[in-house]
Amino acid sequence: MIIYRSLKEVQYDKRSVVSIGMFDGVHTAHAAVLRRVTEKARAIGGRSVIVTFDPHPREVVSQGKHSVDVLCTLEEKLQLLERSGIDAVFIIPFTFEFSRLSFKDFYAEYIINGIGVADVVEGFNHQFGRDREGGMNQVVELGKQHNFSVEAMAMIGNEQTVISSSAIREAVLNGRIAQANVMLGYEYSFTGVVVRGFGRGKQLGYPTANIRLLEPKKLVPQVGIYAVRILVRGTWYGGMMSIGHNPTFGDAQERTIEVNIFSFDMDIYDDIVTVRCIERTRSEKKFASVDELIAEMGNDKRMIKTIIEQHTQLSS
């Protein structure tokens, strides 16, 4: 897969099949668009091109007033797009000046005269351009004027839950990880470095890897206890994760992410690890005593081991 970061790098090709969007999460609805883009490109002997943006447009348009936590980092997005079989990705640096470009001017400069286009494929609710002025009707009209085809993909989901990055973001924020994973088509994950914490888990008999995210804007699931898998030095292990503030002890000023890794005994400080979230099992609790906390952690471990075993069986 070729990655372009400026229009000057892109070789013009009128046989390009193009889709434009943020593609945050590269979820199952995105996957349907990507399949259609690659199918159409193959049918005409052309190339499949995804146009995306960095950073997130909402953050730029708000002029820094609103931070946007993303479902996937740019690196993760590119990995997922490559797996889909896309030929090329054009990453446009999204600036405030760029955000003021009109829909028609963007298409003229970047798509029609820049990349070249035979076909555009978008989701049913696609909107683009200054103040989101361009919807699918406008793209269709532009296609008629400049001799390219346009296809709007049907909605994926149901009346209660339309699959979208916003719906998945809400599910993750509310701890509905299993639901988020179904919409994503894979397990929600994040990557971080193992750092030193209070060392309390080891004292309690449940040593933990304390994780600091590599990407601060990566969306962190709701506070609570989770069944997870964790990649350490090339091997996947089961584990139970706590996201929260250690309320029983009351001395954590910031939110912590800690994973007790099952059947594991290695010093991994400063290692880079990846955590895949399977299911949230309970909320964070403040216990009356350390003994109560230890007893509950034992219950957590037994339950989470069962969840991971069942999940592994279903996945195999």
C-alpha cells in the first residue's frame, strides 16, 4: 500500500476509485465501503484510493477547544486499511485553513484534477466541505458534471444502533466493550509502555503491569474491571485489567491502567505492550478492607479466566 502525504506525491490516474473520510476505527461499516472500493477498482483495472485526514477535523474546527479521543491512532488506521487491500492512502494534514475550503474547491483540486477519479464510494450519510456543505446529492451532481460515478453505501446496523465511529466511541466510553467489538469487527485495543506504579498489586498477590498509553488521544474505556488479552514480547497472555483510581487506597491522583497477567512472571518495565479488551466485568469499587479487596480480586480472576477461555473457543 502506498502512503501519500502531499498532493505533489500523488500520480494522477483517471481510473482511481476513491473514498473520503476520517475512517476512525476502520469498523465494519467502513469495511463494507473498502470492499466496494477495491472491487470497483479491480473491475476497471484501476487503483483504490482512500483519502483521510490528520489530526481529527473536529479538533481543528473547534480551534483546540475540544479534544477528540480517537478509536485508532494513525498508525493503527494505516495497518487496518492495508489489510483491507487498498492500493493507496492519501493523508491530508487537516488545518483550520484547509477546513475553510469549499466542497467544490476541494473536489476540483484534490480529487478531480489531483488524484483523478472514475468512481466515488461513500457511506449513506457522507458530508464534507466547509461547514459540511457537501452531501451525497452534491457529490452525485459533481459526478455528472465531471464524468465520474458515485455510489452511496446502505446503512449498516438497525434502527437502534447504526454502526458508526460515534456509536462505537460511545460504547467504549460506557464500558460496553463486547458491543463495541461487534461493531468494530475486532477487539478494541491500545498500546502503551509498562511503567512503575505503587507496587501494591504485588503486595496483594496480584502483580500488575502499569501501562502508560503511547498515544494520549487514544480513547480509554470506562473505569472498571475488564477481561483482556495482552501482547508481551511476541506472546499473547490472558489477564484482568483495572482502569480507575484505586478508591480503596485513595492515593491515585490520576487514572491508572493496570493489568494482572495470568501465568506470567517477568520484569517488563519499559516494554511496549498491546492490550485487547474482551469484556467489562464490573465497575470500580471501594472496599471496606484490604482483605475484602483481595477476595474480590480472586472472584474477578476466576470469572475472567472463564470469559477468556470461552472467547478463545469461539474465536478458534
